[in-house]
Amino acid sequence: GESVGLHLPTLSVQEGDNSIINCAYSNSASDYFIWYKQESGKGPQFIIDIRSNMDKRQGQRVTVLLNKTVKHLSLQIAATQPGDSAVYFCAESDSGGYQKVTFGTGTKLQVIP
Amino acid sequence: KAGVTQTPRYLIKTRGQQVTLSCSPISGHRSVSWYQQTPGQGLQFLFEYFSETQRNKGNFPGRFSGRQFSNSRSEMNVSTLELGDSALYLCASSATGANEQYFGPGTRLTVT
């Protein structure tokens, strides 16, 4: 079946450095991608999204890059802070608008003070 | 505006029992989705409801069912519980026509 996967299960980053979290997807028909952050004991929190007709989208301290040629998605966090420590999921959403979201396995980001 | 709420937050059940979990979406949101999260399988889509109708369903056995009420509140039911059903069950709501989902804190179900 279709899958969305992550390259690294754990990423350790020094506070103040930039973080890059990568994600590969296999469904070439996917047209909407989302990054979520999940802190311990909480549900996933929306960070940023991007549609397949875009290559890049920026938010506050975060940037998502989409490379449709190699089916790769990345999340860049600038000036990583201790509060960024969490598990990050990439996800793909069904274009039919029925909210069927396929999540990746998650990457744990550890920020070293 | 209040976020998505789920009740109960924690639940312990015995194999063979059934359980009902509740989700109240953000006011005005008509779409409610349910997910199961486990360490081994990650986040998996269960089903999605909109205006009391199930629009999409994941690959779970028929023991997992759900419904949505006219006020958009939703419940999911798991019958004949198995040990493998132990998980965090997450509910998410979204506004009509919007893709962004807002998640609740989840219900932690433990089956013994």
C-alpha cells in the first residue's frame, strides 16, 4: 500500500542550530502534505502544510520543502529551541478532501541546551 | 474557542469487554476523524465522519465502529477488546472545506 516514511528516528541538535527533518513518500498522486509536532502527552499539533503545486513554504521559524521528483519532503526549523523538542510527523492527505491522512513513523527531535 | 476534547483521558479494560470513547470537536467543525496511535504502528487512520455520515474508513476490523451526532460530537466503539487494542486514540476535527486538522489530547486505552 501507499506509505509515508521518515529517514531518521532520532535527531539531536544543539540549541540555536538549524534542524532538518526529512520524509519520503511513495504515493505520486499525493497533493497535500502536512508536518505535525507531537509533544509528550499531547495530540499532534499542526505546524505547516504545502500543496503539490508548490516547492517551498515558509512559516515562523519553519520552512517546508517539497521535491516531487524524488518524492521527498523536509521540515527546516531555524534557531532550534528547547521547546522544539518533540516527535515530528510528516503526513499526506487524500485529495478527495475526506481527511484521510496517512502519517509517517515520526522523528524524535532532541534539542541539546 | 475551546479545542477538541476527548473523554475519558485514561481507561483500563479487560479483554473481551467493549469500550466507547467520546470526542467533542471545535465549535463549528463538522468533520471528525479518529486515529489509533501505537509505538509499533504509529498513527493509523480509523475513520472520518461528516454530518453524521462516515465518509472514509481505514483498514481496521469491524470491531471498530463509530458514529457522529447532529451536534458533530462523535463516539467510537471497540467491541471484544484484544490486548493489541491498547493504544492512544486520537480524535481530530476540521472545518468544512479545510484540510487542517486539530487534534485532541487523546484517550489512553489499556487492555489487560
